[in-house]
Amino acid sequence: MKKISHQEINSNSFTYKTFLNQKYRSLKHSNFFYVYDEIFKKFFGKKITLVEVGVTNGGSLFMWKEIFGNDARIIGIDFNPSAKSWEKYGFEIYIGNQSDANFWKKFYSSVDNIDIFIDDGGHTNKQQLATFFSSYDKINDDGVLIFEDTHSSYMKEFGNPSKYSFINFCFQLANIQNEKILEKENLYKYSEKIHKIEFYQCMVVFHFNKHKAEKSLVLDNGGEVLNSEDYRLKDAKVFTFIDKIKKNLREKISLRNYNYLKKIYPYFKFLVFKFKNLKDKKFFKKKF
């Protein structure tokens, strides 16, 4: 199979061509541009606010300005005071440490309602997590919060791999997205506005929409029911056996005792699943 270069992959990418067209230096991964094309197209030609952490060389600021137009408010954040020099070109620049909650408090006293937030800063777990927590409530509905270079969660120089890495935090949010449908109270706060999480190579994108993020409901179209026996666990013989016992018990014991058994049945099933997961683990290891 012929290897395709990143130039060929991005040959029709508007954001890639704009990236190459800049006078000042910017560093981006080759796969970022078709991601940018996908997630930014709804913002083209609109009056938006874009914030990027990590702008010392200036190239990305000019890239965003060209991509989104003169009506876009482009704001840069950097730890290096020399980044202030880009203000003379019309950009808003804030100097500070992204791992410092006080910096974010001061920043958000001046900036609010962000459409696109891009973290291309220091890439440590603390910096990325502090940025997420401080910025979560400031992203507009239909806005995006983007973390670049997330491969730092696997690099020793960033103190990783670790169960406290930023990418593991993202995985936990993905778990919460799937768990939300269950009947549980007080679910983790950061599932309330995020309706979609996209994992790309070296990048994680959070999509914000409070209404779409609401707990999904099971809907019934009211159609006629035929052949409704539940076959979902038919391949798990132990469950078929348990269900047969359950059915036989219903015919032989009192309603009171049966209702009691119904209550403990899910817990028993949970233990069986735990046992079954050991087999799943062996299967997984064989495949990977």
C-alpha cells in the first residue's frame, strides 16, 4: 500500500494552506488540519471569540485571523512576556501561568462567552486540567474546547503515564457520558454541558451544548410487539440458566418471597458479570 504524505492528505485543506501561508512560525501536527476543517466550518464567516493558549511565535494568531476573518476576536495567552509584542497587530494578549487558578480568575473577569478555545500551551497534566476546570463555564453553547498535543499524557518528561494524566481524565468524562443514562443522582458536574467528546491522534475536542447534553431517554414508538424475547445475553449460558431458575421459582414460591428474590437478583447478576469479566479480560489479552 502506497504511503500518502501529509501534503497529499491536506492538499484540499483550507486551514493547512492558511497555516503554510503565514510569515511567522507556528507548530501544528499534520493531522490537525483536517480536524480543524471539520470542527471549524460552522464558525467560518461568523463573529466569534477564539482563545489560544501558547502563542509565543505568533504564527497561529495570524492563521486564526485569516481563517475566521476580521470580525473574529482573537485572544492569545502565554507565559512568556515577549508575546505581548503581538498586541500591536490587533490581537489581545494575556500573560500568565495556565496552571494558576488566580490567573484564570483575572482573565475571565475581562473575557467571557468563548466560541473556540484551543489549549496549545505547556501540556502538563496540571496545566491542562486547570485550563479545563477554569474554562468549562465560559464556553458558549455550540462552542468547542480543544486540547492539543495530548500525547504528553504518555511521556515521561511530563510525569506520565499516570492514572492522574489529562487523557485519563478525558476517558473518565467519556465513561460519565455513557453512565449518564442510568438512574443515578448527582452525576459529575462536567457532564452537564458537554454532549460530545472526540478523540483524535494527539487531540481531544469537547463539544458544548447544554440541551443535547441532557440525559437521554428511552423512547418507544408504540409499534406492535412481535417475537419480543430478549436475546441480548443469549450467548451467556449462565444467564440463561439463572433466568430458568427465576421462572421456576416464580411458579413455586410465594409472591412475597419472589419479590424479595427480584430485589437481590440484580446483585447476583452483577457478581456473575464480575466473574465473566475475568474471561473477557483473557479474550482481550489474546486479541491485543
